[in-house]
Amino acid sequence: MTAAITQSPPSPGMALFLATRPKTLVAGFVPVAVGSAVAFREGKFSLLPALGALIGALLIQIGTNLFNDAYDFKRGADTGDRLGPPRATQQGWLTPSAVMRAAIGCFALAFLVGLYLVSVAGWPLLIVGIVSLIAGYAYTGGPFPLAYHGLGDVFVLVFFGLVAVGGTAFVLTQAVTPLSVLAGVPVGALGVALLAVNNTRDVKTDGAANKRTLVVRFGVGFGRAEYVAMLIVAAIVPVGLVLLGLATPWVLGSLLASVFAVSPLRLVLRESGPVLNQALAGTARLQLVYGLLFALGIAQ
């Protein structure tokens, strides 16, 4: 007779590390890489401000993830029926208050990093930073949580695309250019693609918790169409940059990343439920490879 094997919970430190969702942090790295490439193309790249932008972006993303972990549990979106990877509060590894204290700590550190970036790029960046912190909290926190009212997709496109790429470029160049704005579009689009997978997977549990994502509002078919549309946007923008004379044909190398889109796209169009976790991982790989190739192409 074989005894049942029980898996012990992780240590508090490991639980907090898992709550940061380390596999998703590519969404914070890629925009900084692309924004830095824009500055490099213009001959204005500087290592320390670029590192500051990266650290600040990652701290804001981690803080947002931690708030999300705590608030989704408190609002009933994360229950025992959760289909995605385990969450620290939902599993009982950490209390919601402990996770929120860690989130506040990340935001406080991000603010301190932001002060250094303001000293480099000027006061407009202070406004961008404060708005980003407020939006990160408001994604799932506060009286009007964005993710619960179908605005999560807009949040990701704006703050993980346009603001993150343009803000990084602004830190390094002290200017907003057509390239710095347009370069944020495909980066944000692939972030929205990640969210579309997540929301398609969780459509039933989100609906039960009154988390009115766009997929809950308009159905799984919308989530699949949104995913396809975001991949198309990511493919079109590099071509547009070349046609507008804002980048060299080297930027078209980012389209080589399309091979990484095949597997997650097939899953998104055919499957539902927990198997979409594989599509989530595949889309994250796509975002990383595309982002690096896109950044390299812009820098030429």
C-alpha cells in the first residue's frame, strides 16, 4: 500500500517570490529594451539611466502583480477553482495584508528610483511615474478596479507599451518622437495578447466573481479574436516603421519571431481551460523574442 504524497507549502520568502510572478516580468523588461534601442539609434543611450528605468519598471510591475494577488483573492476572483498557476494568497501561503505590504514596499522603492530618473530627465517624468503607480494599484485595487470593469486591456496597452517604451526613451533623450511612440504599440499589443489568453482561460471564474473583463462581456470568441488582432498589430508596425522611414529594414527581423506564435495561437483558437497556461507561456516567449529582435532592429 502506497502512502499519499503531500506537497508542503513553500517558505514565506519563496511564496513571496512566486507571488511576484517572475515568469511574467518579461513584460517589464521588453519595453525598456525597446525604449533604450530608440535612444541608441539617436545616439543618446546612457547605461545608468537605462538601468534605472529597468529597475523602476520591474518594481512597478512586481508591485502591481502583488496587489493583483491580494485583491483578486479578496474580491473572490481567485478561489479553489482557479485554473491558472497558484497564487500566494489563494493558496493560503501568505495573508493578503502581508502581500499588500510587500506591494507598497515595491511601489515605494519604485518612487525612489523615479526621483533619480526625474533628476536625469526632468519633472514631466514625475507626473508619468505617479500616474503609473496609481494605475498599477487601480488595476485591481480601489473603488473602481480597472481589471474588473473591462479596462485591463487598455491599461496594459498604455502602461506596458506606450508609457513604458516612450518613458524609457524620454529618460534617455528628453524628447518624445514618432518612433518612441509607435515603437510602444507592438510591445503593448503583445502584452494585451498575454492578457487575452489569461482572460479567456478564466472566463468562467471571472464571470462568477463579477470580474467583467472584455472576454466575460463579449465571450470567448472575442478573446480569441483579440489575441489574433494583437499578433497582427505586432507584425504590421515594423513594416510601417520602415515605410515611414523611421527605422531601417533591420527592424523587419522581429517578424522572425512569428515562428514562436504558431503553438500558442493554435492553443488559443482550439482549447480552453488550464491547457491555456501553455499558451500563456508560449506568448511570453514570443513577446521576449519579438521584443529583443525589434529592439535590435530599431537600434540599427
